[in-house]
Amino acid sequence: MKGKFRVLVGKPGLDGHDRGAKVVARALRDAGFEVIYSGLHQTPEMIVNTALQEDVDAIGLSILSGAHNTLFPEVIRLLREKGLGDVVVFGGGIIPDDDIPKLKSQGVAEVFTPGASLKGIIDFLKTEEQRRNV
């Protein structure tokens, strides 16, 4: 069995609102995950490089800017390019319901929209952790 499940919480793009990302990061930490928070204004390249350096199991992206149809696929493309295609990518923010199926078809494991519970996010990651450790 691997060590603690490691999650990178990232804030890609120019969106400067990170309160939600910090709340999620703290809830994940309190639930027993090892959490790395990227900080604001990260490029997809910076997020993927951090994921590589920190040997993460999952990346959660918080996107409030409307750039989700660009940022999620770019992070996934870069992960695959660096041999990290097994890293679980999930996220949340202001993402229209109509965009969610396309994001999932591109490799986003789960999308949490406003009003999602912290328990729901934690349960999702615990399921991913169990799947990895089977």
C-alpha cells in the first residue's frame, strides 16, 4: 500500500478568488489526505510540474473564470505528456451543467459545482484512494 493519498489543489488562470479552494484544501487535510495548495495564478504547466515534483495522486482545479473548457483539457494533456495520465483530475467552480459531460469525456473524473458538499468531495477522493490501493 502506498502512503497517504496526495492531492494538489490548484488555481489556474487569472482568477484571484481562492477562498473556496482553501476551504476544500483544509477539509481534505482534516479528512486525512496530504494536501498541497498551489496558490493563485498558476499556469497549467506550473500545476503539472508541481504534480510531478510532489508525486500527487489527484489534482483538484478550482476555476471561477469561465476558462474551464481550456484549462482542464490542457492540464490533462500535459499530465499525459509527462507520463502522469493516472493522476485523477477533478474540479469545481462556476461550470455550466452543459459543459460537464464534455469535460468528463476529456478525462475529468468529477466536477463539483457551487453548493456541492465537502463530504461529497471527500467521499469522491476516498473512493479514488480505495480504487488505487486495491
